[in-house]
Amino acid sequence: MSIAMAHKKARQRISYVLELDHSSSGGHRLGINGLAVDPSNAILYSGGRDGVVCAWDLSLGLNRRSAGQPNSDTKSKFRASTQAHTHWVNDIVLASNNTALVSASSDLTVKVWRPLAGETEAHTIGQHADYVKCVASLRGADWVASGGLDRKISLWDLNGAGKSLEIDVSGEEITEKGSVYALSVGRSILASGGPESIVRLWDPKSGKRITKFVGHTDNVRSILVSEAGDTVMTASSDQTVKVWSVTAGRCMYTLTMHNDSVWSLFSDHPDLSVFYSSDRSGMVVKTDVTGAVEMDEGLSVAVAQEHNGVTKLVACDEYIWTASASSSINRWTNVETGPDAQLPEVFRHIRPSSPSSRSKQARLSSTDDPTKKEIPVKSVLRISNTAAFPLEIAAPTENNLAAPTVVTRKGSEITADPIIPVAEPIHHLPVETIEGQNGLVKHKLLNDRRRVLTLDTAGDVLLWDLIKCEVIQRFGKKHLEDVEPEVNTLEAVAPWCSIDTSSGNLTVVLEPFNCFDAEMYADEVAMEEPVEFREDQRSIKNVLPWATLVANDSVVNLGRWILRYLFAKLIDEEIRRDEAYRQKLNESVEKRQAAAQINSPSSIQIPDAGGWDANASSCATPRANGFPPMTPGLAIGVATPGLGTLLPGVPEDSAAPGSPLVQRSSAQIGRPSGENDYFSSGITSADAPAKAPATTPAEKEPLKDETPKSPTETKEKDNGKSPTAFGKKFRMGMSFGSKKLGRSASTATSDKPAVVDEKKEDENKSESSSNHDKEVDDSFYGVVQKIQNEYDKLIQDVPDKLVETKITPSLPVDTPVLKLPSGTRVIIQEETSGGSANLYRGTVETVGVDVAIIEQKAPMWLGEVLLTNTIPQKEPVKVSFVLHPWQDSLPSIATADGNNRLNANRMLRVKKILAYVAERIDPQPQEADENALKPEEYLELYCNDQVLPNTMSLATLRAHIWKGGNDVVLYYKANGRKVISKRPSLPAVEQPATPEADVQPPAALPTAIAAS
């Protein structure tokens, strides 16, 4: 059926987030980047690197000044939180008169949360092409501005109208330096800054540039704009704070009270005369220039010292809140710097240079308030290099310990440089710490790629199971590197996921190109309830002798397994909807069937028995192509050489396509990497409904023959020769010449013949004509559309037959039942130029409710995996190896020309290699002996003088034992439990009796080969 795809999407991925232990107190798990305070409701908001936005009840009665000291015993309480983002929250701001909290994140989105209106989730109002670093709002406005690493400033409507304006701020000289790290909004201007070290002013109505300020020498980290829009204040990594006049168009003051990169500014004063600043060293400074003629006359005080750099600070009345790389928020007592400030005695005589300060001194000298503490001398900072107050203070001497003195000198006197005292903050401890929780900061994916070790902010080491989505072991406070050797195993598993702990949680990312590459054996699955697995088959292929061995171990595909139960409720809902859809179709069918029964004949003519054999068993097993069906995986033999590979998912001894046996096992079509060598009924249940095979574009050409034929069969037909019984029973792909390891190039995927159901020519024509122009979405819903299109065609072709479901999710035999935590978050993302954008976010519990959204947003490959159990085909990874008898103590398995080089699927186990060896050197009797020793019980396999465990895979063997790039060299040896005679294992008479012309590789096969 030809199906057109509409609206090709960018590559999409599936992520899921494992839950950490929840604390009832709430809080962040990683550092905090954003703070905002709502004085009218006494609520503090915080945005963290864990993607969470929290609200805290302060219970302080802000904006209601009380007489005396503030009540420092009042504790803040957790109010609410929302998992707003999947990456760092870089900035937050209150908008719409403090009713809306807007957040900017590294997940490329700008979101709004209205907790006062009862909202529990944040809603996306905009999206950038790269990390969003800052967001700003004008008081009372119904829009916000955001800036990011995409060098764009965007204005977003808070009522859902989308983007109202976009400004390109690319750097003039270096485009990349146009990234926006700081943003502030005034009445008529919008100011931005970043790595370019230039401050730019824009018109928020038109987006046109007003002017630019040049003066900083490093990244501009924070910006404030006065309420009137005539003053701009900027903080930079060059350790300065600059004050710019918009009307004069230049820098008016450069403030140097900090000795490290200045990270944050805050002011709630209309003209910025009182402002707070913080730096990378953790210093928190309050500066007050109220009433000063020149800003140099202001007072700058070191209020507090954090242990980490202060990323954000806010203040309100008597308190200051600081955020840092810690998950906790500290509250500090504010310092009085106004007219009632208690200055040191020495500064009372130095500071009076303005009328306001002189009046202030007069009040201070006439009033002594014992309840207010004097600001220490060492806490007063020099506001700028040109400030007259305070002057450099000489260090105290033995004769002058009471108070420091001002450094003075005569005009001709040369003195040494004055000693600048180290700033001593007024507060060393906060009055309250709003505690956060522990988040993950480091991880190590173990060799089995199913378990992960993590280290959290408390120093605890945890061991996680990525399939069960839970912590399986706790090691306490240890070094992660010390724990790893205790729990790691000797395994080599294909990469199938990536791990991310940047948000403080354990996030597992599944990409479509490799999430189905990893498998594990069923006997390694530890389940609460026993599951009866079906046998799987893998084959060893001799490069020249063309020998095949089938391995009877069941495997579980890790990607399919976890996806099956992340979306279990979605599958249930799709089945329910499918039943409702088919019920409507079948109502008309049932009416036609009822009408046919009414008009049915009253008697039936019984035909003559003819050639019926009365002695035949009534329960005889159906036979296909003259051979009884065989138990999958039990046949071992030498195969006739052929050019093609195994037909994907078709057993060599099964019935022809279209027969009931093939239909019952057709669910195997479309296997993942490493499974192209499997026989059909290796994993999928024999009762699984049939599915259409996954074909490549090259395979969609109409086939004239009733059944597909391999290249070998075509050649035999052209030569007028019939294939031998061995040739019918065993076919495989081969590779020649090269001894490199890696992927086998024996057969390209495009060369594999398609497996199609046997249909009549007129049916093929009908299908082509009726469905050729049908178009389906390139999304999860496209799979639903294809299934419904099949139903419609069945009704059209066979109107009197009830429509049976085509939804065939994997069974427990393929994917053992998992009970995942209901809160496990599920995220669907799409690749963008700046990273990845979220298309959907829910939980294991809510995916069923969100089926409509997922159908539109999720990729088609996910729908095929969940609804039809179809995994994209991929060329299997094989390992080449050479088998030798240990010190010639046993017969060689080499053929007459001395070749003993083989290749096999990377997951094949040692015991299956031993079974292959046993078949060649110790043929088993035709009648099986239940007490006979198994090959792995009397044979051993060695590599680099190490005996290999029977359950070790070829991949593990190559990665951890052989550790080389050439063919793995293996030696087999008897352990003495069984006597094996030294006789040739493969005499010439055992070769298939095929004409010589058909078994000559040089004449029939290419001589060049890529890595096996």
C-alpha cells in the first residue's frame, strides 16, 4: 500500500525522568537562579536549576513597618511549586500586577504560572531557538520581554496572543557576542547587555535601536532602568557597576565597591537611589545615595557574605533574600542606611559634604538610639575610586587602637601605599535558611547500561535501575569512584540511551537511531512474577564453510521494554478507541450476516467422501511445503552456499508466505539491530496477530512471483536446477576475505527481498488503486490512520467479514510486565537548532488521558512500536572469530581448505559456540539421551589463556578479554568429563550434494568484503 507522508517533522526523542525521594516541605534540588518577591501578598518566588518554580509564604507582613526590631523568628513556609521546565530556570519576573510569574529556561521556553488563580501548571507563552537567559516586565503591563543565546529579544503577550515583537541584537563585530544575558524594561526603553560588553537601548514599541553605551570591558550581567527611564544601571564581570544617563548618552559614574565579578542588581526605588548588588565571591552590598548631590557621596555597606557566588538577590523592607549554587535560600536582616543610620564616629566627621548628610549628622549627634547597632568601620565600602568618603584608612597601631585614622600627608611627603582593609560584612549568618532538597550532580552509567550510579548534593551515592525506574541500592556518603568497582559488571552492551543529571534529576533520553540496539537475555531479567519466555535464535555463520548454529536463548529489547510500560495507559486507551471504531464498522457487517442467515438454504448437500482417508488422524498437524512444522531453533546443519541473507523474520523450514503458519508469526517482521539473523518465532508469541512487513522503498516494487525468492533460488531456477534439501532448509548471508571486525557487510539492507503475503494479482491491483493516494500524518496518529485505512479496505474487499483488531502491542513474552512509579515523567522533545524543544510533558499515569495530544505530537516510530510492535530494521552488528583446538588436543573444525573463521551476532553466548564445536567434533546420536552431557559441561572455551564463562557474549568477550581489533582467536578444550576421539569432523562426503558450479565462491560471490 502506497502511503504519502504529510508535514515531515524534525527528529524527535522520548525522555523519562526518574523520581527522587520527595520531601513534604518542597523546595529545589539544585542551585537557584531566580528570585522575585510579592510584597502585597508576602510571597517569595524562586526558580531553580532543577526546572522547578516554587512559591513561599513569608508571613512577615511586608510593607508594614513595625516599631523596633523585625521578628527574625518567623519561618517561611512552602506554599506551592510547579515543574515548569525540563532544564535550568535562568530568570523569573512578576508581571500583571504580581498575578503572573514568568520564567525563562534553558529548555528554550518562556512560561507563565498563575498560582494565585489556582493554576498548578505553567503554560508556554513563547519559545526561543536557544537558551533563554533573562526575562523582564514593566509594572502593570500585559507583556514581558525575554532574551537569550539566539541573539533575539522577544516580546510576548501574557494573554496568549503570542509574540508581538522580535528584535535582532546580533553583535556588530562578532555576531556570537550578541547573546542577551541581561534585560530590563522602562516606560519607553528596553535595555539589553551581554558578552559584547555593550549596553543597547531599544524602543519596545517599534523594536528600533535608540542608542548604545560603551564602557564595560566584560560581560554585562545585570541591568536596572529607573521608573522614569532616564537612568540605566549596569553590573558587569569587570567588577564595576556603571550608572548611565539616557538624556546625556554617557556614563555618569563608575562604582567600584566590589572586588569580583558583579552578578546581580536589585532596586525597588523609583530612581535607583537605593540599590543592592552581589558578586561572585558571595558579597552582598547595599548602596544608598539618597539626597547626595554626587553619587560618590553615597554610603555603600557590606551587608552579608554567602559561601557561594550570589546569582540573584531581592530585598523588601527589613530583609534581603539571596540565591546561589545551593538549593537553599538565605534571608538576611537589612541594614539601615537612611537618615537614622548609625555611622562610625570617624565617618561622622568625614562624610558631611552635602546638606543632607550634614543634617543627618546633626540628628545622629543629638539622638542616641540604643536599640540600633552602629555600622562597623570595616563594613563601610568605598563607593568609587574618586569618592571622598570614606578615605583610605590607616591600619591601627599600638598607640592608636581605639579608632583608625585617616591617611594624610603633606604635599612634598612621599608615603607608602595605604593599607586598604578587607571588607567585613555586618552579617555572617542569615536569620533564616529556606532549606532545599538534595539533587543529583554526578552520574556513572555502568557496563550493563541498565544501572546508573549517582552522587547527590548531600554526598550520598545511589544505584538506579533504568528499567524499573527506581533506586535499588543506597551506599551513603561515599565517593562515587569508590563504589563503582563494587557494582560494575564485565559486560558490553550496545548504547541505547543517554543520561542527563543537569536538572538535579535522573533523565533518560531515547533517540530513534539507537534506542532499540541493546538487548539482554531473559535469564538476566529479575522479575517479581515469573514470565515464560519463548526461545530466540541467533546464528553463527562460517565465512567460507557456510555453517550455521542456532542459539536458543530468549532476549528482551531494552528500548521496546521500557517504552511499552511508559505508555501502557496510552496503549490501553488506543485499544479502547480501536474497539469503538471497529464496533461501528462491524454493525453493518452483522446486519448483512443476519440477512444472509435468513435467506440461507434449508438443507445442505453433502458431497461424496471421494479420496478422503478414513485412517488419517483427525488432529493431524498441518504441513507446509510437504514438511511438518519444526520447533524453532532446534535445527543445526550445513547450508548450501547462497548469495542472499536470511529473509528477515522468516523461518527456513516454515510454510510459504500467506499460509496460516506464516501469518501467526509475521509479527517478527521489522526486528531491531542484531535480530536480522533470527528465525521468525524466536521472541514474538506465535499467537500474535499478523502485521504488514516493514519494507524499504526499494522493496515496494510489485512482485510478479507468488512467493519471494532468494538470489540463490533465482540462480538455480535460471540454471534449470532444483535446490537441495539442505538449501531449502538453511539459507544465510556470507562474507569473504576481510578479517576486520565490526558490522558485517555480507548483505546490504536494501538487497534483502521483501516478505509479502501471498495474494492474488487482482487483489494487489485493488489495494494499489484504492490506497495509493491516501495520505497519513507523519506522527503517532499516522499509525492510527494506517490501521483504520486497513479496516476500511477490509470492509470494501470482504463486506461480510467482521473486522478484527490490527493493534498488536508487545506481549509479556517480549516485554515482561513492569510496574513503573506513577509519577515518572514522560517527555516528548523535538530537535531544534539550539537544542531540543518540549512537545509534550506528562507522567506514566496521565499519558492515557493525554492521548489526543500525544497522537499529534509524538513521532510515527513510537506509534509503530507501541501499536504494532514493529521496530525499525537495522543491520546486525557481528563479531568475527577463529576457532582452534587447544594444543591440537581435539579435532579441528576447519574445512578441507583449512578455513575456520566464523562470524556471529555480537550477543551470541560462549555456550552456543561450544555447542557449535560439539556438533562438528562430536556428532550426537539420532536418539536424544536425557542424561547426556551438554557441550558446555565437557568443553571449555579459552581466550588469551582465560577460560570463558558460558554466559559471556561475544561483545563482552571482545571488549574485555580480547581487547583487540582483529579477529578474536578462541581455543576449545575438553575438560576430561567426556572422551572425544581425534578424528576429522567433516569428511568430504558430508558436503551437500550440490553441483560443483553452485558451490564455488569465486564464481558466484563477490571477492571484496567490508568489516564483518
